[in-house]
Amino acid sequence: MIPSNLGRTYHRPARALIGWIDPARAAQLLAANNQRPDLAANTVRDAHMAASLRKLSALPDGSTTGPSSPELTRYLDEFRSRPEAQPYLAEGWEPQLVDLREARAFQPVVFTDRLPELCTSEDLVGLARVTLPPRSNTALPVSFDEASRTLSISGSNPNLRIVGNFVGPVNGTNGPTGIGFVFDLQPSYVQVAMFQGHAILRDGYHRAFALLRAGIPIVPALVRQFASSQGILSPSSLPLEVVLGPSGPNLLDYHNPLVAADVNLPAQRRTLVVQGLELNLVA
């Protein structure tokens, strides 16, 4: 049995940081969205100029902020007791209130469809359920193709993963033996990495975009100090020197028409497949 990841491509609306994306790539993104090539080139030029003219400084005291509330304190204490939170706590992540307006952005694009439902900025516990959510009880869509002996689980959530395997009796100790894989839709948390005096959003871009669009900048999130940039950026990130530069992008820039633009981008539906389910008897 060989577990593998396959994906079906479709298109989703997004916002692109064209003021920091490589000019040729940014022009391609705009041209692919029916903007005339000459106009796309002009838009990219103006966006890069606007991005270069502004200056951002490092944070003097980090990105954490206050005040909190007794209800949020209880929620965060409960969060710390969750089994799924333990790996993060062991790595040094700590739930705190942060100001998303101060966080740098490294994702060139953020998808803008299927944004989460939000509560008011006064309901910190409700916001924590968005940014530091409990484990989902959503049933995973499982299908089995008898002809190809293929088991598949599909979804648009990138946190769908194979997390283990099992061998054991089914329906009691005297039942038949089951052999298989453990699939899980793991919770995703808004994470702010502190590095060289800068706050960098490490995970949770979809939610951060929605929160700032709704005018909610201060939210609970996981915060951790990093001694190096390893483990912060993703393979598709903007270069670190761009992110941390005096003119680097922050989360508000996705909403800034001078440096960002609407685009439609291909996205993948994540599919986990276990192929070739066979039983071979060896004499």
C-alpha cells in the first residue's frame, strides 16, 4: 500500500502583493486576469514605486498587546490543555494577544474566497475560536473504488494529512484484523513569529485577511521567538530580505490598492490516496 498526494486544479480569487512580487511574474498574474500587457506593466511599475517609498521600522517591544479578559484567560488555559496544542507549546509557542497590523507578510498572494465567519472585536473568546480553534468534528469524505482497490479522502483544507497507521482487531478481540492509515484534519492556528525585532505572520493568512478587512486587528494568536529564519518562511515565500526590509510588506498591504491587486489563481484540492489495496499470500 502506497499513500500519495494528488490534486485537482481549479481557480480561486486572491489578492497579490504586486508591489513586491518579481515584476515579470506580477505582470503575468495581471495579464492572466484579462489586463492588457501594457497596462499590467504600468500597474506593476507603479506598485513597486509605491512600495519602495514607504518605510517600516522594527517593533520596539514585540507584537504582543493587551488588555485581555478573564473569559479569554480561561479559554487560553483550556487551549494549553488540548492534546493537539502540546507540540506547539513544546516548541515554545505561547498564546497571546497580537496586533495584526504590525505583522510582516511573506505570502505573495492570499485567497479571498470562503473567508471565515467572524464575531465582533469585543468578543475575544469568539475571536480565539477563529484564530486558535478547537479540533473540528467535520466528517472526512472517504470513498473507495472497488475496481481499482483505491481508498481516497479529498478536501480543500491543506491540513488534511495522514498522521499514522494501525493494525488491530475489528469488532472486539475475536473479530477480524484491520490494517489501515489514520487520516486527520488537524486544526490550524494563527501564528506570529518574532525574528530580529519583526513580527512575521507564519500561518493563518486567510483568517488574518478576513479579520483586517472586518476592522479587527487585535486577536489571540500563537507567538514564538525565533533565533534564525529557519522554520518561518515557506518555499513560495517572498525573499526574507524583502520581507524584513524597511519597505517590506505587512498584512494591511493586501488591502492597499496601491501595492496589491485582485487576481484569480489556480489552487489545488488536496487528495490523499491509498492505492493498490491487495492481499498477497506467500507460501
